[in-house]
Amino acid sequence: QVHLVESGGGLVEAGGSLRLSCAASGRTASIFKMGWFRQAPGKEREFVAAIGWNTGSTSYTDSVKGRFTVSRDNAPNTVYLQMSSLKPEDTAVYYCALRITGSTEYGNWGQGTQVTVST
């Protein structure tokens, strides 16, 4: 089992930056990919970005391309989401999750961290 804990959310003005962290503990050798998702009030949870745990390959949803960067540090098993040029529409609870090798779905969701972007 792998346990995920997010941190780094907060309140920032539009145009500002924040860096989110997702620390993984437990059987991290089973991780295939780590993903960031977000859920705004009244909306469904959406994919934001992902990174291959061993390959480092990345993917992003179109609305954050060029503004957000996902990266990972395998020691100490942490994935980051650097968010720049933040917009009010980026306001949401951000979650990290993982896909284990052989799985097609994300699981082991973290508790989430609130990001609020003010105008």
C-alpha cells in the first residue's frame, strides 16, 4: 500500500505562483505514474497533470499547459506541481493520486489541498 499526502496549497493573487507537493510513503516501488487532479466547487474532478514515476514523462490538460509544471524527486518520493500565472479559475481542491504498475486507474487519493486564486 502507498500513502499520499499533499501540501503547499494556499491563497494567492491572480498571476502568482504556488508549488504543491505530494509525498508518497509505503510500497513506492509499485508506482507507475503519479497524477494531479482538481475539483472546483460544483464541478467534477478533472485531470491536471501526470508524470511517469520512472520515466519522468509528463502530460497536462490543455488549460494548464505552459503555466504548470509537474516534476518528481524519487528521493524522497515526492511529486511537485509548480503552478505559475495562476488564474481565478484554477481555484480548487488539488489532489494527487497514483497508478500502480498494471493498473489503468488512479487510486490511493491524498486528502487534497486547497488552492484559492483571488482577483
